[in-house]
Amino acid sequence: MVDTVLSKIVVAGGSGLVGLPLVKTLAAQGTQVLVVSRQPSQVSLPAGATACGYEDLPKVLEGADAVINLAGASIAGKRWNKAYKRELVESRVGLTTQLVAAMGKCSRKPKALINASAIGFYGAHDGGSISEQDPEGKGFLPALCAAWEKAADEALAFGVRVVKVRSGVVLTPRGGALAKLVLPMKLFQGSKLGRGQQGFSWIHLDDIVGLYIEAAKNPAWTGAINGTAPRPLTNETFTHLLGARLHRPVLPIPSFLTELGVKILLGEMASEVLEGAFVYPTQAMKLGYTFKFEKAEDALADLLP
């Protein structure tokens, strides 16, 4: 861990599930935080953070210690059709390209671009551990992540250090995947999804925020970094841990029924839920990052007191 003072950080996507806690943490540390937004007048931010428009990008980026790019439409926001797939690509690849182009116009380039990505880069893997050295998988989501990362890597031509954080399932009390899993469990409808043996690679909100900040501070951090906890588990194991935490039973629903339900609800995106991978944060651990929450049961105890 590097004890570097961050003077100026620019955040895109600073009002989202991870972005807002990140902005709050940085502002509380005394960092000047500029949050770029399509509608800056409508963004509610904590003290110490300022909203800016994309039309001011070169000026906003000038001399920043790092640009942290979290912007993008939610992967699980809607069923995947052609229109929403285009939105997913444009909100990630297009916006990243815009940020990088603006960096090229700065006289004092940002020192680093810390760009969001996802473990969807690897696609589905039936068993076996995945590290940053594993190749791109097959399908829409791996292709999206690869294009997103390629757009970020264009900043290397300007001498900007680039880190791509491939995030797993972020567990947070504010919503996201955890809220969608908690609700049926509280209604006594909780069950593993499909066969339940697919990998569930997760990370606590505090640790994904910590990874982004460390990546911004530490010049040794470069390239792809898996944003996952060191102990991934199966969907079935996580479901049982969640049930135990909420004092609810896990129903023995046949796998073909849950698979059918997920496919009806999510369409093409169902494969991202019913298949998974055991992704390990190999690079972050090599670089000395210490996770606050390595075990899912400890994370759930903190998030669901």
C-alpha cells in the first residue's frame, strides 16, 4: 500500500453504486474530486466534490493525479436487445474514447487512467481458477469488456498509466446484486440458481473502493487487475451463506426450474447468471493489497447486520 496524497481526481460515473462511495471516500481524505456528468446540475454530491460537464473535459482533466472511469449503462439494467446492446457499448467504449481524446488535448496530461471493466471479460469457465493472465472469453460480454479495455489503452500513447479493474459482483447495502438476492430469500423463496456449481466471484464495496484508490496512488499498478475477493465460491455456497445470515431456508428447487425462470426473466443475459467463473485477484495480492473482507460470511455480516 502506498501512502501517496491524491490532490486531484476526476471521476466519471461518480454517482453510481461504486462511484458515489468512492467520491465520498476521496473527498473525506481531502482530495479535490471533480465528477464529470452529462447533467452536472442534477448530480447530488458530498462536500468536497464538484460536478462538471463533458464539454469542459480538457480543462477538467488538466494535471489530474488520476482519472477514474466508472461510467456506463447497467449490464443488468434491461433485457439485452439490439438497442440496449448498442447503449452498453456506447456508454462504455464511446465515453472512454471521449475521455482519452480529451487527455490528448491537455498540456499536463493526467498521470493515470483507472478504467472500470468486469470479470465478464473471461466469459464462463466450468471449474478452474482464473487470473489476469487468462484470455478473453467468447460472447457479447467478453467482447464488450475487451473493446472497453482497448479504448482505455489508447491513453498509453499519451504517456498515461492505465489500469483496468475487472470487477466481480460488488456486494453493497445500497442495492445491486445483493438486494436482488436478499428479497426472494426474505420472502422464503431463496434457492440456488441452476445447478449452483457455477463460480460466484464477489467483492465487498469497501474493497473495490480501496482497489480503485490504491490503483490511483501506486505507479506500480498497471494493466489488468481483477477486482474480486480472494475466496470466490459457488452460487450454491453463497446462497446457503446468505440464507444462514437472514435466518431463512434455502429451498431445494430443481435446477431446471430455476434455469427456466432465469431465462424467461433475463433472456440472453441469463447465461451470465447461470454460468460463472472462479476469478482470483492475483495481481492485487502480488502488489500488496490487503483485503478487508476475504470471506463471504464476513462480508455478509458487515452488510446485513
